[in-house]
Amino acid sequence: MTKNEETAGQNAKAPGSEHGAPVPVPPPAGKKRKRRFFLYALVSLVGLGALGMCATAAMIYWASRDLPPYTRIADYRLPVVTSVYARDNSVLGYLYDEKRFLTSLEDMPEHLRRAFVAAEDGEFYNHIGINPMAIGRAALNNIRSGKITGGGSTITQQIVKRLLVGGEKSYIRKIREAILAIQVEKYLSKNEILTIYLNEIYLGSGAHGVEAAARTYFAKHTKDLTLAEAAVLATLPQAPSTNNPYANPIATKGRQRYVLEQMLRHGWITQAEFDEAYAQPLVYAAMEDPSWKLGAWYLEEVRRELLQMFSEANVREKNIPIEMYGKDAVYMAGLHVYTAMDPVHQAAGEKSLRASLLETAKRQGWHGPIETVEADKVTAYLEKHPFDPAELDNAGWAKALVTEVKTDGAQVRLGAYSGFISVATMSWARTPNIKQAPDGVNMRDATKILNVGDVVWVSAVGAKGDANPVGAPFKEPDAKGKGGVPAYDPAAVKKDAPIPLCLEELPVAEGAFVSMETATGDVVALVGGYEYSQRNQYNRATQARRQPGSSFKPIVYSAALDHGFTAGSMLLDSPYVTAPDPTMKTWRPGNYDGTFMGPMILRTALAKSRNLCTVQIAQRMGMEPIVEHAKTMGVEGDIPPELAVSLGAHEVTPLNMVSVYSAFADGGKRSVPRLITRVTDTWGQDLVVMEPQKIQTLSEQNAFIMATLLKEVVNAGTAYKARALGIPLGGKTGTSNEERDTWFMGFSPHLVTGVYTGYDKVQSLGRLETGGRTALPAFIYYHRIIDHLYPPDDFVQPSGIVWASVDAKTGKLAGKNSDQSFYLPFMQGTAPSVRSDQSSVVESGEDLLRQIN
């Protein structure tokens, strides 16, 4: 078309126009289409936006249904460690499912709080619970990756996730989390939220919360953390196992720098503080956990008591203000448990029992090596078991492999080191024989004891310390420079020079030890065996019920004092045979030494532990009063009214016997054993207070006379070795039939102590292994350590007691012709009134026998 034609076309009238008025020209088709497209697009966008908003609203509505109450987060009880304390407030141990110690925000340094905020949620103090910018970034990352990789969670969202909605990876969960986070921010302050977070977060190596982490990685409490250390802890929340500084300290340093840079960027530290913190050397070390070390048996018994104390039935009955029961309460409630355990007593008890058990083991003989290594496996064994000379320091033991044996001793290897065990240190290592007493045995040929390939326990000659009893400890030479044993020095040990060693052996027999203060019933020491371990948790002090043998006799004699007997009553030590029923086996009791001593006074019968005199008392009284008296004194269990019970044929625990004997020591008042003194909640509010309990089970006069008679057991009877302690002590040895169980029960006015020795599977300890030989030594060793803690008081005499010098042969008042007499206490009105030289009539054994019949 030409330009003129175009002009003409523009001036032409539109069809149907009568006056030639201009007619609008429609726009070109292309522009019309564009306009329509934009209109449709706008409508579509608006529609999609509306649909999106509806969908989002619907999703939010659907996600918000059945939300857990956000207020629950303030009431949530984090699992917290239960701490158990000794009497001096040192930590005895911890009980927990999750290792977490609650700490308040005020006890955390500000740089610790800032470090976590900088690392996890820099806008924490500004947002409303969610951070839209962070969520947007996370959404883009999720779209790019095609899966949910991260959620841009704030600190508030993190605690909501952990405590309220769980960790499922889904958009619905994220919406629920965001809704609840906003609600929580309205309900709790920022500091409250941060306190929950820092106590709840898992930080690797079993540490939950910052206090546990500070102890785990830096052996510190949170209040003592430096800026550099706080920054390290702040690197852990996202990947506590991967980021563990013990496993990857170099990478930890790089992550620490990132946290410090974030703190610098926010203006929370200065450049100088940054430089100083980054330059600080990082020393990783865990705070020592005292659990299951000193006092492990005590801690185990406390744990058992706590489970009973916080059983649902007991909590409801006693109205204990706690919302958890049983195991949950003990392992999760963050209790503070205060006990009566005294670390000095406990250490002394453990050391003394171990020494006594090892002495018993060496009297019993050599039970053989730990294992035997074949010749072709020796090299592999030594490589697998390296040795450090320091292992033998502080009376330590180590395993050694025998490589050569001659008459005079054995060559051994300890890793890359060598040693020599002289036969002189093996003199005890006879073949076990329960029918043969160990006295006089002296092994002189090492080839009859050890073989090549044997793995045995050894200690160093000249070892110092008290970790274990050792065969040849360090000993100072005498005034002439002779008889000494040079001290072992691990620093002086050379690989090309053999170490002088002693052969050692762990005991096969076991034992128990309990010591309790009479004034309060506080159990200051409790030991349930030679060594506490995962394989040996049976607490013989509280769980082993064994026959106490003659240590039961004082209960019989105490009953006798209330039924007409006195310290001077005449008894007959003579054979006795009875068959209570024609269908029953004849019972023929005897004395331990197999002899009969004839007539004697009650004082001597008890001091010498004459069985037949005790049976005579029981036969004359009848067993029913004795059983009733035993129950009154606190003896546990169903006691049969049989004559054999008078000689200790009733099973008891060491702890129970200690409680029973406390009445003799404290004017007739029996103390109820107290291990736990007080339990508080996490914040120190009392939940349970265990006041001392004392029960008057004997008259003061009965208790005093018995204490005096039991002092005679120490002064001139079966416990004479304890006389060397030089303080007023009463006590009684006990040995059951065939030396299966042996006991010593001893007491002062301040302390009652019981020692038991025997096999878990009942069998004989061996000939001559009596209570005076196996159990009494532990009592003596213990008292040598702790006696300085108490004044050397004697037992207080009550009113109603009179004294008289009694003839040992007749029980009458001593006269000028008395060969032996004893000054004895009597209840008023019961003392003898006739002198031995004023009467020509002396009761014979035959006269006394008639009394029995």
C-alpha cells in the first residue's frame, strides 16, 4: 500500500455513517492479544495466590489441630542426674539415664550464652520465635536439593522440636513447630527459653546440657569456662558426634573460629578478646567421675534403698512431694541424696577387708594361673598386653607371663619388660586342702607351682602404697641397717634388667564389712565384697544371709540374764546328745576344739565360747524365750525354736547383726541402720529426712553386763588379738559348722563393726579358719586407722549394778582360798552372798548335770 492510499484509507467514512463522522479504528490484533495475556496472567496469579493462601491456611489449620499445649514446655522435667553425697559432702557417685546437671543462667558466664546464640540463632533476642529470613534461605536450599535438608530453626524452634513435636522431617512438622515457637515466645521470656535450651541440648560424649559438657570436655563447671572453651562447646549442637573435639581437635579449632567470628560480628566481643580466645591452647580433659570407685558397695545399697523409698506405694503412703516414681525418680529427678558414709571409714573398711581376704587366700593355697598361653602365641600375647612400670607403683598388681621356671623361681615377661619371681615369695602357694591347716607349710620349689605359659598376678618387691596388699612391701631397715626391703621405683626400671616380683592371687572366698555409729545408727562404712565390678555386684553386707555361729551366743546369754542367770552362774561343759524326735537324726553338739572343760562360770563360758555351756542355758530356759528375746533385739527372719539356733544356726546379714549388737554398746538401745540421711529435690527442697531411730531392746543393766562380759572375750577369750588396740572393746567371734562362715562382731561405746568371711557357694574355708583368724584381722586393721577419731571411752555403768569378786571355780564370792577370781557386775539383788571358803559344799559336774535334766 502507498502512502496516499494509506491516507485515503484513514479519511474514508466508516460504513453506516450518515454524516461522515470519524469511526474508531480497532487496535492491531497483536496488541490485543498481549493485553488479553496480561489480563489472564494477572487473574491467574491472583487466583493462584488466593489458592496458595487458602492452601497454606488449610495446611496451617490442619497442622495446628491437636497441637500439644505450649505451656507444657515450662512444666517439662528434663532428665537430670541424681547426685549422692558422702557425709563430708564429697560426691559418692551419680545415678542417671542421661548425664545432665541443671544450672541456672545466672551461673553461666555471659560469653557462654552469647557463644551459643551466635552459633545457633544470631537474631534470637530480636525475633518472635521464628526467623522468616532464615526460613526462606532454608526453603531455597530445600528446593535446590529436592529434599528437606534444613529448616532454619531458631533456638525456640529447637526446644519445641525436642520437647513438644519430635524430629520428623516434614513440612507439617515444621509448621507445627513454628506455631508453637511463636506461642512459647509469648509465654516465656528469652532468658527462660535460653535456660531450657542450654540445659537440654545434647553435646556429645554422653553429655546433656552445658554443665555436663563442661565437665566432659574441660573438667570444669560452666561458671569456670573461658571464652575459648565456651566457643568450642557452641560448635557441638548440630553434629555432636561428628564435631567431637576428642575425635577431631583440628576441625574443632576451625569451628571455634567461626563461633568467635559470629560473636565479633554481633559486637559481643572485641577484636582483642577474639585474638586472645583464638590463641588460647585447648586442653581437653574429663572431670573424674567418682561413681563406683570408693564406696561402690555403699552406693549400690543406697541405689536399692532409693528405689524402695520412691516406689509409688511408698511415695503415696508417705506423701512425698514428687511426681515420679521408682526408677524414673531415682535416675531422672535430679535428686540430691545425702548419706552417712564417711570416706575415711569407708576407705579403711575396704582396705582392711581386702587385706584380710588376701591373707585368707594365701593360707588356702595356690589355685592356679589366670590363664595359660601356648608357646606359639606368646609373642602375640605380649604385643596385645603392653606394660608400664608405673602399673606396679602404689602397690599395684600386673599380669605377667611365665617364660622359664627353675627351683629358685620363675622368669616372666610383662610386655617389653622382664621380671623374676623368687620362690621365697611363693612359700604360701601349696596345693589347696581344706583338711590340712596351713601352719608350717613352706613351698621351696617353684617348678611345683608354676609352668611355662602361665599368666599370673604379680606385685613389685618393695612396693609402696595401699592400692592392694602385696607380698613384700617396702620396709625400712633396722638400726643396724638390716632387714629392710628397698623401695620400688618405676622410673628406675630398665628393659634389660628383671624386676624383682612377688607372686599374688585374688581371693576365692568373699566377705563383708559394716561399721555403724551407735549414737545415730549412721552406717559410716559398708563393703560388700573384695572388689566391686560389673560381674560382682552381690552385696554380702546386706544380701548374704549366713549362719553367724558363736557370734549369736551373746543374744542367748543376754536372754539368760533376764531369766535368772548371772555372770557367776555355774555351767557344765560336758558332752550332750539329744534327739528331739525319734524320726530325727541325733544331734550331738561339741566344742570347736573337741574338748570338755567341766564346770565353769557363765563369764568364762562366753569368753571361751564353749558351745555346750550355751546349749545347757538354752535347754534349761527353753528356746521360746530365747527366740522371743532375739526378735526383740531385732534379729530378722523366721527363727525356729530349735536348740541348734542357740549356736547360731539361723541365717542373718552382717548389717542386721551390727544393728543387734548396737544395743550392747549403747545402754540397751538398738540403732536402726541409717545409710541415707536426707533427700532433696534439684533445688534443695527436702523430700525425705531420715531421723535417727533408736529402740530400747534391753534394760540398761542387761546391756552393761553383756558389754562387760564381751570385753572379757577381747581381754582373755577368742578375740584376744584385739586387745592390742588398747581401748575398751567388746566383741564375739563366730564360726559355723565345718568353718563355712566366719564372723567377728566388735564394738566400742561409739562404734559397732561386723566382719564376715565365706564363700558365695557355701563350703569350708579350711581347717582352723575360724572367726578369730579370718574375720578379726579386718576389724583390727580398721580400728588402727580410725581409732583416733573417737575418745577411748569405756561403757557407762547405769544405776542398779553392783560388783563382786567371784571365785572362778564355784561362782561364789571369792575367798582367801580362791585360786582365780573375777570382778564381775550383777543386777542389784542377784550377786552371790556366800563366800567360796565359807561352804564345804561345791557343786560337782554331776550336780550341774541334774539341773539340766
